[in-house]
Amino acid sequence: MPIIVNLDVMMAKRKIGLMQLAEKMDITPANLSILKNCKARAIRFSTLEEICKTLDCQPGDILEYVKEEESVSMPANSEMR
């Protein structure tokens, strides 16, 4: 899928775990986990806004577009060195 969710990267940068983030956002850990593991098919702007507010980041820090051929050859959440 050409949209990569980098929620786990931002969580690591902010040193916050899934349960703690879910509690701060008042969202179920299961729903947050679905998003974190790139299993979500959609995200509400209100949820994205709350993530950005809680993690003090921008939507582009969470969502990334990768061309289809790049997403096939690169594993999700990998960084080029």
C-alpha cells in the first residue's frame, strides 16, 4: 500500500507506549494498534488531529506516501541509509 503509517516511529521518538497513548487520546488500544500496524483502511481527521496534538507532531510525521514500486521493494517503516 502506498500510504505508510509511521505512528510507531513518532511514538518511539516521544518515548510513549501504545497503552499510554491510547489512554491520553481516549481511544481503545485495539483501534490504535490497528492504525500503528498499518492495518487501518481509513483514519478520521479528528483521530489524526488528536494523535498530532498528543504527540506534538504534524500529519506528515505520521503519514507518508511511497510510490507503489518503492513500497513493494522497501519494508514498511524502513529507513534508507
